[in-house]
Amino acid sequence: MAVAEFKEAIGLLFRMPLLWIPGIVGGLFAAIIWLTLFVSGAFYTGRLFILFALALLFFITGIYSLISTNTATIRALAEGGLKYYFRVLLPHIVLGFVLLLVFILCTVVFSLLGLGSDIGMITALTFGILVPTLMLTFFFDTAAVFEDRKVFESLQRSVLLVSENMMDVLSFFIIAAFVTFGVIFGLMIVWEAILFDKLKPIMDFTEAQREAFTPDQLLSMIGQDGIWVTAAVIFIGVLILLPVLFSFKACFYRKMAGSTPAGGQPAYGEYDSKGRWYKY
């Protein structure tokens, strides 16, 4: 199922240029964060990251609204972003708090059992809880926008849909992973080609030198020009990935939600040209 929705998302990106706005904004934010890291250090970068993430959420929510209503205007994007902003933000906060609480409880339990120093086991348990939880609740933001659901309702709806359509959801994640890997790999080749002269000495390193090579040494080797080139590559990567992945997610959710209503029983039908669902 996910292949058809991916093709639909690509078609939407050509038909509705406004869907590229989160990519442009997110790319600029990512490049600024990268450059800030070298100018002001991690202290200001972390705070800037939070502010930019909150701002970017507005545009992502806005494009969900555009896809939901099949409307391609700046006004519709702004209205959708404002209307559903907190309905998307609050579940993020709730989910983050729950995961943090679970991590703290696991750490306390391990400490009481005398395993507090076993970092490997704590990490494995954390990922064992984190990954399934994030997977089950992954579509809460689209549920909030497409079905106008509140905080806990959107989380519950996401869990229901993922549970009822596990194989389709897995195909969605596989396609998204391939797309992400493909874009990153392609941009890495471009990055290396541009900075080939600066990176060429690495080819003459001995095995010991390569093992001892650090990120700081790499940054020193590529210099100021390399940092700016990296910022440009980061901008392009985010510019491509954000619109593609979030449009794909929206199209996939719309199809999945149409075939799995709130009661959990399949319904058959289709969306018309205006995005309205009709059951057979």
C-alpha cells in the first residue's frame, strides 16, 4: 500500500508548491544551527534548536492541513497551522514526559536490583520500550489534523491504526528509510566531491591514524570553507527530506485511516478530488 501513497505524495509536491515551505524553513534552521555550533558553542545551539523546532512544527502542521483540505493557499496554511498547532504540540509533550518517566522508573528498578552500573542493559531496555512506543504513536499528529482529534484521542487513534495495519506501516517505514538513506548518501558523495582536495590526505593515513582520527580533526582539515559547504549540504538535505517524508506520511495516513475507521472495522471507499471520503 505504501508505494502508491509515496507516488501520491511526490505528485502533491509538484501540484502544491507550498508543501515545500517546511523544507525551506527547516533547511535554513538546520544550516543556522550548524553554523551557530561553531560560533557560540553547544549552549546557545541547544536553545536555538528548541526554538526552531517549535517554529517548524507550525509549518508542518500547516501542510498537513493543506493536504487534508486539498487547499493550496498561504492563508490556508497559516490557518491550519494555528488551528492544530497545540493539538500536535501537546501530544509531543505528553509522549516525551511518559517516556522520560518510564526511563527514570527503569533506572530506579535497576539500581534497586544492583544493576545500576550496567549501562548496556539499561540502554537495551530503554530502546526496547522507546522503539515500539514511538512506532505505535507515530501518526498522532496526522490524526489530530485529519480527524480533528484531541490530545489523548490522537494518541489512541494512532495506536489503533498501527495495530490494525502493522504490515502496511512497516512498508511505510521501509520506504521512508530507503528514501532518507538515498538522499543522505547522494549528498555525502556531493560533499566529498566538493571537498576532495581537503579530504585527500585521509587516503594516505595509516590504519592507526584512521582509528585515532576524530571529528575535531576532520573539521580542522576541511576548514571554514568546508563548514560552509557542509551547511549548504545540510540545507539541501532537509529541504528535500522534510516535504517528501511529511507529505508521504500525510498521504499514507489518509489512506490508512479511510480503510480503518475508529471502531477498528475496515471500511471500503475512496477520496474524491477534493479529499472527501466516500464509503462504498
